Amino acid sequence: MVVATDYPFLNILWSMIIFFAWVAWIWIVITLFGDIFRRRDIGGWAKGAWIVFIIVVPFLGTLVYLIAQHDGMAERSQKAAEAQQQQMSEYVKSVAGSNSAEEISKAKSLFDAGTINQTEFDALKAKALAV
């Protein structure tokens, strides 16, 4: 008994397309819910109304939210990315070690001790000021 012959290739292809569309739609709904809950410009009742609208009338609610709020979604997403980048930069700077003044003073003490010459000191100073 061969089961694979009972399900033709075009049906397999159509099933894959439907599954992909379903997963993409779920991803869009999750993204919209995340955007709705992160919003600071609307209150709880408006957030609840959007959530109910998307759940009760899924395709229409999703489409209406995307059309009505596409600019705001882009701005909020960009601000969140910039804030995350800023936090990462601050974390890296805090973990990386000393600040530029400490690096310059270390380089100056090495220069005064004769360990490095003037060009090496200038290079270290420029590197510390570039950070």
C-alpha cells in the first residue's frame, strides 16, 4: 500500500504555500500585538479595542491596523532599535575598561618612563580620543 501516490505534487505544493501563509500571518499578528502593547500614545481601552478587533475579525483587523498605524509602527520600531543600540554601546563601553583620560595617562606614564616614543604616544592618544 503506497500512500504517497494518493497525494499529488500540486496538492503538496499548495499545502506548503498555505502553511507558509499561515505562519506569516501568525508572525504579523504577533508583531502587531507587540506593537500595540509597547505603545505609549494610547490608553488601555484603545489597546484592548485593537486586540479584540484583531482577534474577532482577524484578517480585517490586521489589515486595518497595518494601514492605519504603519508610520507609527516604523517610528516605534526605529526608536526601539536605536535605544537598544545605545544600551549595547553603553554596556560595551562600561565593560571594555577605562575611559580615554585613563588611557592617555597610562600612555603618558609609559612615555615618561621611556618605554614608548613620541609617535607611539601620539598614536595611543589618538586611539583613546577616537573612542
